[in-house]
Amino acid sequence: MQQDNQASGRINLDPDSAEDGLAELVMTVIELLRQIVERHAIRRVEGGTLTDEQIEDLGVALMNLEDKMEELKDVFGLEAEDLNIDLGPLGSLM
């Protein structure tokens, strides 16, 4: 998205680019939630509590969600690394 954002690892919310910064922040939160859902789904599959049909439905839903994320990143001009914000001493978000 913007070079200074990538270099600092921070989201730029100055008045001139507030819309871009907000889109980046919202997409970051959505990507984090998508990854959490995906990890939970994998645990359920590995736990053996789902039927074959449920596993298939879950796989299709996760693929569709990932496709939609890629589409939205294209719409907002974002790359995967744009969504990986630096949390300081906690490290990177993803």
C-alpha cells in the first residue's frame, strides 16, 4: 500500500489518508478473524467430530472466505504484508 507504512509497521491515519488506513485496519481485523476460524476448523477436523459432509462444507466455506479476502485486498490495493501490523514487543500480528 504505502512504503512508509510498511517500513514502520504502523497504520497511517493522517487526515489525507484516513480512508486507506481505516480500510487497512478493518482488513487486518478480518484477516485475523479468518485465520482464527481456520485454525479452529482444523482442530475440529483433526478431532474427528465432523462428518465427511461437514468437512467438505467447511473446506468450501474456508476457500470461499479466502477468495473473498483476496478480492477485497485487490479492491483496496493491499498486499498480505500490509495486514501484518507490528504490535511492538508482542511481535507481528500474524
